[in-house]
Amino acid sequence: MDGNALVIDTDGTLAAINLPETNRLAMMYAALRCDLVDVVRLTDKLDMWLDDEGIYNHPVNPYATELARRFGYVYQDYYGPVLLCSVTDDGDSVDMTVDQARAALTQVAEILTAIGCRP
């Protein structure tokens, strides 16, 4: 994995990116193909960013939806590509550590396999 943030697209495609220290929001907009973002805090160290208007702009992302369900977010589907990254104690989104990235990738691979997509 080259980058330490992970983009999961609606078709199961994975892309590793790095979040820059400056213009981080612009990178998120580009990676998620949107103009407005929202965050789901999966844990105190793992964020899932998505298009705030994804329900209108993208199909359901079954992989992101299943990932969120594993963390207790069972009441809605998530739409469009999502970006997984770490979060600092100050609330800043940053690249995951190598260990965090491996753990996230392992969970995503399990979901891709279970849903019928190969990682």
C-alpha cells in the first residue's frame, strides 16, 4: 500500500492515497468526486469520509455500508466512494499508520470477499 489513506469505490475498487498536510480538503474532494464532504467517526482513531450529497450523486457503496455496520452504524446505507483515514486527538484527518492501514485493508478485503469482489 503506497498511501496510508484508503479510497473504497462503489464497485469495490481500492486506491491508496496520501493526505497532504496542506490542501487536505481539496484532496478529499478529488478522491471522493464531490464538492461537500461529511465524516463518520468509526472509532476514535478511524474516520470514513464521504460525499455529503452522495445519495443524490452516487450509487450505494455496499462495501462502505458493510464496513460501517461492523462498527455499529447499522441504520443507513452509504453512497459513493469513501475515504478511510486516521484522526488526531485534535480532530485532524491524517494518513493512517502502517498498522492501521493493514488492519483497515484486512477488514475491507474480508468485506470484498464476502460480497463477491476480489481485493
